[in-house]
Amino acid sequence: MKRLAMVVGTVLGAYLIVRGIAEPFVIDMSDPSTYRHDWGGPSLIGVLAVHCGPGLISAALMGSALRRSFHRRHGPVTHV
């Protein structure tokens, strides 16, 4: 069951990251009418926060999980 949750979380996180990357290219940032009625609108910063924010959070959480997994398997990396 834990493995299934990990797979679902990874797929959802990847979707949010890809959507966050694509959002600035999907909307016309110079024309407010293209994003006025989107979630977070009518301001551009609100739209980008709502659509890109979850992707940033997902990337941070996935990176943190990968780092913990690496340290569990290989031990902490020490630099001399």
C-alpha cells in the first residue's frame, strides 16, 4: 500500500511540476484578458502563484524525499 501511495504521489507531483513549467508559456502574460478569469486572477502574480506554486512545492518535496532516500541507502556524504 505504501508503494502505491508513493507511485501516485510521484505521478501527481510530476504533473504539477510540468503544469507549473508550462503555465507561463500557455498564457499571454502581456494580455491580461487571457488570464483574468483563471484561478488566482485577475492579477498575473496571483495566476502564476496558483498555477506554478504547487509545482514548486512538489519539486521541493520530491527533492527532499530523494535526498533522504539517498542518505538512507548510502549514508551521509562527508567532504574532507
